[in-house]
Amino acid sequence: MAKTISHIVKRPGRLPGEPDVEIPIAEDLVTVPGSPTRERDVSFYSREYPIETQNIEKAADREWGWTIYTPEVLEYRKGHDVANKPLIDAAAVSGDIPPTVSPEAGLDVTDSIRAKATDLGFGEVGFTKYDRHYTFESKKKWARFSSAICLALEQDYDQTQTIPSLEAEYAHFGTYEIAGAIALELAAHIRSLGYHAQVHSPNDNSGIYIPLFVAAGLGQLGANGQLLSPHFGSRARLLIITTDAKVTHDEPIDYGINKFCDTCQVCVDRCPARALVKDRVWWRGTHKNKLIYDRCRPVMVTYEGCAICMKVCPIQKFGMPEVMQHYVETGEVKGKGTEELEGYDLRGKGHFGPGELPHMGKEIFEFPHGTQTDWLVTQFKEKLAANGGPETEDAVEFAEKLNVLVGRGDDAQSDE
């Protein structure tokens, strides 16, 4: 059944020189621009329960993950980390580099930065206030400047459709490498305009980036926990550059995603880990579908990054203009219930079409939790219980490891 159109969102083409695109939003999908948010709750949680990078809070499973990779994935990840290290190191000091000229008084440089970013290959570019509520506790003293330039680099379409696979991981991590490099080029351009530029690396995140992208009008939060952007859905890698440049901030947009995801539910139904939930909840001030980390993480590590929730999203597969036009014309979710959208292969388990899910034994969900210290304490207690007291050789060895780790802190970060 055809739907009444509420409004049409007009966006620039994905690449320089491409025509603008128009996205029709059905009346029954309209909610609010961006995400439903309670600003007082966002402020409260940021103040009383500040967020922290998973490289610290989840360091135990980060380390464990390296022991689960297949030999091929392990070899590739090691190479990726070597390639990424100089990019991460350069980003870490980027905010300290002074501008190369004095700025032209009163000149708004938004268009210059946007044009340079698209020339470098970024498919989505937006500007917003840098909201420190979403900065990791360990990065608050590092993060500088008041405006955020939100940048999304599309990863290869064909490789993404092979999810989960090593080929898809090439697209995943390879895009991070490209994004990290060209972000440094964009930062140099901003300095040539007379301003500072601090690159927040996509491989050493300074905080949660999606709320900034939503605020900059570059999409809305999907039920899969990912940014669904106009041109390529969640098939992108995100980073920001903060700056003191004179820029004009964009505004959040209602793309109809909040209600569309409630109608679609394909990612929720197709997740092999059953890590996505149907109903939205208020979480740290945002109304969202809350992913179950303890179910997602072990499956993601075991099966080449998983990301089936990305693969089966129609916005990723077909693009937002086509999906929303199809919904307006038919009232249906494009591709839902079809093999083209919902089918996937899982290594060692076979192919799963619409309505079919793999069985995951409970053992896959038994993995280290918390910081490295948390996990060593848990293991220490288990050793004591198993061996009858603290004087066994194993117990003493664990106590020594724990003392060393507590002494240096849990701030050693791995790139993942």
C-alpha cells in the first residue's frame, strides 16, 4: 500500500560531481531529527558514570580475542597493526601541530574543508559541536577544540557482501588504514587555512562517534547499533577531526530510521548470536536498541568479525534512497524475507537462508570479562579454590602477575 510522503531529504551526491539525491520519508516513519535523547540523562551519566574505551574496560577479551583468530586472520591482523601504528602515532600528536598561516579574518572555511574531504574520498562529511559527553574518560584531557568534523569512508561494497569472511575483514581493516592516512592529509589542509586540527583516529577512538554523526545530519542510529547513513548505510568507517576553525554546524535530520528499524527488524532476526533485541530502551539518555555485548563479542571474534547485522541491513545493501522509495510505494521493507538480503554463510556451520539460524553452543559464550585485572582476579580465585589454598605454585604465579598488572594499571591499549 502506497504511503503519504511527509518530507524529502536532499543530500549531496556520494562523490564529487555526482548529482544530489532525494530521499522520500513516509509520514508514518516520522519521529524526531536525529535520535530521541534526554539531555539531562546524557549529562548525568557522563558525569557520574563516564564512558571508557573497550580497550580498557574490556581489555581481558581484547587479549583473549587474539587466541581465537584463525591463522589467516591472525596473520592479517598483525600486518594491519604494523601498518596502522604510524597513523595512530601521528594522530595522537596532531592537535599539537600549529597552523601554517594566520587565518583570514571572519572567513567561514566550512566549504573549503568539505570540498577537500570529499576530494580525498570521504563519502559523508558533516560539522557539529564537539560534545564531550561522549568522550572516553581516558581521553578527556587529550581531546581538544570545540567543533567536530565527522567523516565517513565507505568500504568496498562487494567485499562487504561476503560477510563474515577474511575478504570482508580486508575491507573492514583496510578502510581504517585508508581513513587514518587521508585524515592526516585533511588535517594538514585545515592548518593551511590557519587553524588547528586534531585527528581522532578510527583505530584509537577518543569516544563514541555515532552521536556526533547523528547531530551533524549524517544519518540515524539503526537497530544494529550502527550509523545508517544516506549513501551506504553502515558500510563505512567513522572518524572525527576536532578543530578551532570557523565553521557552520549542520543540524540533525529525520531520515525515518527510528521507526523504519522498528518495522524492518531483519538484523534482529538474523543475528547468529541473538545479540540484538527488538524493543528500544532508554540507555544513558538515548532511546535505542541495546546490543547484548556478551553475546555479540565471542561470535564476532570467532567468525571473522561477524557483522551479519551490517550485511543484512537493507539500507546497507540497497542504499537509503532506494529503500525509502520502495517503502513509500509499497509499504514494505525492500528485500525482507529474501535470500538476496538475508542469506549468509558461517564457516563450519553452512548456509542459512531467511528464517534459519545457526546453533551456538554455550561454550562459545564463555570468555574473559572486564579489565585484565578483573580477569586475573577471577582466575586467581579459581586457582585458590581448585588447589585448596594460596601456597600452591600456580597461585603464587598468579599473585605475582596480578601485582605487576595492578602496579602498571590497565591503560595499555590494543588496536581493535
